[in-house]
Amino acid sequence: MSDELIPERAPAFQLPAPADGLERLVGKAKAYAKGAKAGNTRTAYGADWRDYATWCLRCGVPALPPSAQAIGLYITDLAGQGRAVSTIERRLSGICWHFRQNKQPIDRSDPHIREVLAGIRNKHSRVPTQKAAVAATDIIAMTGTLDTGLVGIRDRAILLVGFAGGLRRSEIVGLDHGAGDTAEGLGWPEFLPGGVVLRIRGKGNRWREVEIGRGSSARTCPVACLEEWVAIARIVHGPVFRRIAAKRVQTERLSDRYVARLVQRTAIAAGVRGDLAEGERREAFAGHSLRAGLASSAEVDERYVQRQLGHATVTMTRRYQRERDRFRVNLTKAAGL
């Protein structure tokens, strides 16, 4: 028989990788799975589960296995406490996420959950409110309330970069000095002659470039203030915005809640919205005021604002701009009245 007619031997069966190799892959897979949710989301979901578990213990209801009836009663209790519908929905998401992680998924479409939640939405839904936007003049006044020490230099950079970049508070404190400095970092700055480019990983793990140009005054220029902070704090690796204790820059990253408190404190000190009582002003301003401020103040084509803020649709951008554009087009007069 000709050699050409003899079929080639099938390749030898490949043995599986050694156990230690599989273990390494399992470890990497778990790390990737853990990173599927942002750190803040995992923290919030953990708090949601602890609250539910505490409620079950108090009521004598087993938290496991999952019970649609128990969850329905839990969210009913939350509504009775006056919790916002958005908070209740977030709690429900956190609880369901915890069940899925333990391979005990719960069916959210179960009537004990679906119908109770629908009733809560119908009865307790409120008109959505947004934090007050701060204008450029407000930011200048707010930065003017800060001193010239380490804390003041850092906080001035936070306010100006947050405003000029239209950043979320988590994106501000999530900045690292360079790419890949920390596992939890959400971006890094690249300083250029014309300004700074921030590479930001925002919601949904979508990356975007945020351009911040240099301002007309060094005192209010976000780029100059960021450069000053990085130089004075001697930051060459890791988080950009850090805690300060005993007049020394620490290694720990600032909490995003600090940004909200900073905006509230400086807005009150600067007399922004002085027509409101102090308590009302404290409620009106938060970290999101910086992001909303840029969107409401920038008199440019909305597509540039949309790109800067990382909005998936222009509809969201227009929600921010509605106060700026209010009555700009008067349909009453246009109709002849």
C-alpha cells in the first residue's frame, strides 16, 4: 500500500495543565469576576446585604435560603421608613447580587417582590431632584475660602479639576499619578503644554479622554493648581488626592465623600445661593454640583459637553443644561401670544 494512502496519525491527546496551573487560572478568573463591579458598587452592595441580614435577624426570618416573601416584607418596611424608591431599588439589587454570588439566585419577577415594588413606586415616587449646579464665578469664590497650606492647595485642585473636567466625585479621587499604579485607580493625568488630558474609566468601565485646558489666571487654572499639588505633595506614584494628617501627605486615597463635604463647606462659606437657609444649602450642594456646573455653564456645542462628561446619549446632557436653556426659546411669543 502506498504511503500516500496511509492516514496520518491523530495528534497525541494533550494532557490538562498541572493542578497548580489550573489553580492560578482559577485565581485570575476570580480576580476578573471581582473586578466586574466597581469598588464603590461592591461596598454599597455589601452594606445592602448586611442591612437585610440584620432585618431578618431582628424579625426572626432566615436570610438564607432566598425568600421572595421575606424580601417583599423587607422592602415594605423600608418604604414605611420613608426610604426613597431609588434607595429601595438599590437595596434590592444588592441583595439579589449577593444571592447570585452564593449560587442561590432569586427571581425578582416573583409577585411577592414585583407587585410590592410596583405599589411602592406608585405611592412613593417623587419628582426627581438634582443637586444645584455651581457656576464658574461660584467656583472662584469657593476656592477663595481656602487657605494656602497643604490642605488648601489640595482642595483647590479638587474643586477646579472636578469642575473643569465635569468629573464624578469617584473619578476625582480615583485619579492615580500614572497608568496602572493601583488596582482601584480610575484614571491618570498626562500633562501637556496646552493643558492636561485625563484618561478616565467611568460608568460601565467605558474609557474616555477628558481635556482640561489652561486657564487665564494661575490662581484659578485647574492645570496649574493640579501641577502645584502634585509637586508640593511629591506624588510620583499611586493616588493623586490623598489624606493629610499632622501636616504630612499620607499614602491613603481620599474618600469620594470628602468631595461632597468639600463642595458643601466651601459653597456655604462663599455665600453661594445665599437666598437659602444653611441647612437647605447643605442639601442643595454635593460633589455632583461640579459636574452639573460645567454642563450648565459651558456655552459650547452640546456634543463637546457630552464627550467631556462621558454621557452615552445627548438626552442626559440636555437634562443638565435645561436650566441654562430655560426660556431661551419662548414658544408662547413664537405662537403669537
